[in-house]
Amino acid sequence: MKHQNILIVVMIAIIAVSAGAVLYDVHARNASAATSTSKKTTTASKTSTASQSKTDSSTQTKPAANQKTVVLDPGHSAVMPSGSEPVGPGASETKAKDMVGTKGVATGVTEYDFMLNLANKLKPELEKRGYKVVLTRTDSNSAHSCVERAQVANDNNADAFIRLHANAAESSTPTGAMTINITAHNPYTASTYSQCRKLSDCLIKAYCTATGAKSEGVVERDDLTGNNWAKVPTTLIEVGYMTNPTEDKLMQTDAYQAKMVQGIANGIDQFFAN
């Protein structure tokens, strides 16, 4: 009986040891699996992060291969170039190289300062829209002839040459905006007529829509030196009358100038979109 009890105790001990081994093995397997899962998760996370990084990198904005160049010509300057120049290539007729421009009857602001200010506001807006922008002048203390301004547009192979001006009249009554381009029979650069007219149409429509200004439409004439010497799509925009006290004061407000900028930029967008 004593030996039988000892045998039973030994068997119980063996069973306990075996069970412990099995339990340990199960825990070990689970731990291994957990470690493996953790490694896979970490690896997957790293892979996902790397993939995301690659995706972010590939979707970054790159300069467009077909980026358009817009040359802005802020009209006039405080310093006048001396002498005259031909109104067009090979022309016998000459005109003054530039004029001082007009001045606000209510504000006293000069056209040349107004147009430079407008160009400096328009430039970053156009750049934000993806255009390369070049100005024919960056200050009002240097002289620039109309031929020289057109040459800036030609040298930069401008896709659009925008000449910025403000209007004047003998009477204080007129208000509104207009664009001016060459005629279809221009003796100097008639080959650009269709694109010049298209640019003028797009610009005046978008400008008047944005600002609420009265549209005086598109005027065609062949006596503007800067238009005649340009070999690229060109328009001159008269943004409003500085000889009208109400319009003069309106055009010097930040809110209205913001509308002017949007209108001109929208017109340029429409020119390239159509």
C-alpha cells in the first residue's frame, strides 16, 4: 500500500511537469507570434510611411513646361526720355518717346505712380496663377521710351503684353474703361491682330465684370508706338478716368484696386483658356 501511494505521487508529479511544459510552450508560441505580429506591424507602418512620403513627393507642384509669360507695362514715368522715335518699324512718322500722363483731379495721384502701384499688385496675383511676370519698369525715376517697353515684351517672347494706363478727358463727365489694340490693316504688325483683338475682348469683359465699371469696349487704332512695335499679343487697357472726380477717388481705394487686379487677371486667364 505504501509503495502504491508513492507511485501515485510520482505519476501526479510527472503529469504536473508535463502540463507546465505544455503551458510554457503555448505561452512561448503566443509571445513569438505577438513579436512577429509586432515586427510585421512596424514594418508595414514603415512601408506605409515610406509610400506616403513617396506619394507626397510625387504630387508636389512642379513648374509647368508651358508656363505663359505676361509682360506688364505700367504707363508713363516721372522722367521723360528726350527726343522722338518712329511710330512703327520703318515708319517715317515720329512721336515723342513718352509723355508724363495724366493726374487725378480729386486725389492728385499721378498716372505713372498709379499704374506702377497697380502693376505691383497685379504681379503677385498672376504669379499665384502660374504665370511668369515681367515689368517694363520698377520705379518712376527712370526714362523708358515706348519702343523700349515694347522691346521688353519682344525680348521675353511674351504670350501677352498688357499696357496699363488711366484715361483723361477734357470734360469731367466721362467714366468707364476701354482696351485699345491695332487694326486688322496695321502696317507694322498686322499678323498679330487676331490675338491682340482676342486679348482686348477678354480683358475688357472680365475687367468690367469684376469692377462694375462701364465698358467703353475695344478701340482699334494704329497710332500707338508701343502697340506698333510689339510683335506679340498686345492690348492697352484704360482702367478708368482720372478726370472724373468720383471715379478718380474710387480707383484709389484698396477695395476697388483689388477688383481691378482680379478683373485683369481673369481676363488674362480667359485669353489663354479660349
